[in-house]
Amino acid sequence: MITDSLKGLDRYVNLHPRFQKAYEYISKNRLEDLKPGEYEISGREIYCTIWEGEGKGMELPKLEVHDSYIDIHILLEGSETIGFRDRGKCVGDNIPYDQTRDIAFLEEEPENFLILSPGNMAIIFPHDAHAPLIGEGIIKKAVVKVLF
């Protein structure tokens, strides 16, 4: 997992061949003005989901993992806490995996927490189990999905 201000995203474009195109989309669009929904950037290789709603409170949600995509979480409004744990420390046997949605939910709890405010971002890789949307009040965020 990488966390930084959104202004620092350009430092990471060389980590993956598709990050440059994702970076261009993020820097050229006013994500805060987009309505909730899904926006294609480069077919299913790179796309953006805008989510807006009530945070899940302070109770810890289940950790989630993705096999096929790297997530770039960008907080647009509110305050969000993301719990995380190294996926290698999680029990993964017999966990139902939804390949269509590229997601599985784990029973373990996060080891650490990250608090995002508007203008912050987190790059979450397939080896990062994470629990997003912890917080009170309205949260609006963009998640740019980059095929791993």
C-alpha cells in the first residue's frame, strides 16, 4: 500500500505500465464533479468508480481483497479510515471469491489504519487486504481500478 497526497501521484507512474494513463485521467478530470457511477478510461483495463454515501460507522467492516486490479482510492469529500493487513497474514483457504466483481471478503481484522482526508490517496495492491469506508458522515471517493 502506498499513501500520499494526490499531488504526489506522479511519483508512482513508473510502478505499473497502466499507471500513466490512470494518472492522466485523474489529473485532467475534476473527479469531485462526477456523479456516482462507473467511468471507462481504457476499457476494462482502467476504469473509475465514483462512490458517495454514508460511511460504515466505526465498526470494522470485513477485509476485502482483489486478485485482478490495483485500486487507487482518492478521497473527494468527508473523512475515511481504511483498515489494512498484509494478505499473506490472512487465512485464504475456502474463501468464496467473486471473479465478476474481483472481490473476496476475509474474516480477519485490520492490523493498521490509515485516515484519508480530501486530497489524499492510497494505492492498494492485490497483496493488501483492506477495509474501506470506515467513518461517520458522507464520504465521496473515486476508486480508479487498474488491471494488475
